[in-house]
Amino acid sequence: MLRTLRRALRSARLLVPARRFTAGIAALPPTAREALGIDVTAGEAIAYNRVRVATATAVALYRDGHTLPMPDDDLDDAVRALDFPFSAPSPETRASIRAALAVLEADSTITVTH
């Protein structure tokens, strides 16, 4: 009975992928240290790692047929569904995902093949 009540009280929310993306996951590029070397600053590493996760997420969303606009919760769910280590969705990551997805949508030469 308590479980039923808890389910009824939960707010309804659309989950983008409670499953793996059907079109596959984009390959994640190397980390900041691997790509930029050991002299990379903390700010550069944070920016690089945020954008690499955002770009891979945008590619996965695009391959799966998702388009803008997308709510914050859906973008957060997409990042979590990809299981990238140490990935915590932030406003900056969501903005980067939206920017990358907008570029993919705007470029008519980019197509999805299965």
C-alpha cells in the first residue's frame, strides 16, 4: 500500500532515455590530460571535459532523433544514460549540448545512417 501511495505522489515526468540510445553512443574523446597534456590548467580541463561530454551527448541525441527545444530534465537524463565517468549535468553542460545539437540540426550535410 505504501509503495502504491508513493507512486501516486511522484510527480509525472517524461524521461528521454530510460534505456540506452537506440542509435548507439558516440565515441568519447580522450580526457583533457590525454588530449592537452599535463600542463593543462584546471579551467581548461573543466571546459574541455564538459564540452566532450556535451558533444557526445548531442550526437547520441541527434542519432536517436531528438531535436530542440529540450527541457533541462531531458538533457540531464540523456547525460546520465550515457554513463560517462564523473559526468554531472550543469547549466554549462546543458548549454553546450543545446549548441552542439543546434549545429547538427542546422547542417543539412549531416545525416544519420543506421
